[in-house]
Amino acid sequence: MHDEPELQVREEKQHTRAVNTREVTFTCTVCEQTVTQHRFPGPVPQYCSN
């Protein structure tokens, strides 16, 4: 007969975080056009398509 493992219950608080986009102007490495787009924070994009 196998013993069933104990069930551990964790209560985790849920939260909401709002992240705003910023307007970024960059040169696309594929089409080589200068593009301005709204993007989420992070490194400078390399491609103009999503």
C-alpha cells in the first residue's frame, strides 16, 4: 500500500502591476527604415514588426 504525499497549500497574495509603454525611435535591421513605435520597457528593438 502506498502512502499519499501530504498536500501543502500556499496562500499567495495577488497583485496588479501597470507597465507603461514608451515611444522609441530606432532603425529596423531588416527594412533599414527609421521607425517610431510605442514599446514596453526593455532593450532598443531591432525589428519594426511586432
